[in-house]
Amino acid sequence: MINILISKKEYENNNILILENTSIKINKGDKILLEGENGSGKTTTLNIIGLLDSTFRT
């Protein structure tokens, strides 16, 4: 099982809030879909999960 909690993520240069109080729970064998409108934080979420966002601090 993977539990992820993102309390807050915003762009540093202009303080635009991207994600706030976001939680994700993935159980073994689950298939997930990350869906949303343009700019809703899908890629940002995946970058945080994959440890690709060097500006994100836990």
C-alpha cells in the first residue's frame, strides 16, 4: 500500500497554489486513473510521487 499526503504545493515564483490537502491511497493491485482539467495538478502530483520535483519539501 502507498499513502501519499500533499499538504501544500505552490509555484515559488508567483505563489500560485497548485495542490492543497491532497491525499492518495493506492493498494496493491489497484489500477488508478489521474484525470482532471488542464492545470489541475496532474503532472505536478506525478512528479512529486516520482520524486522528480526538486522543489517539493515534505
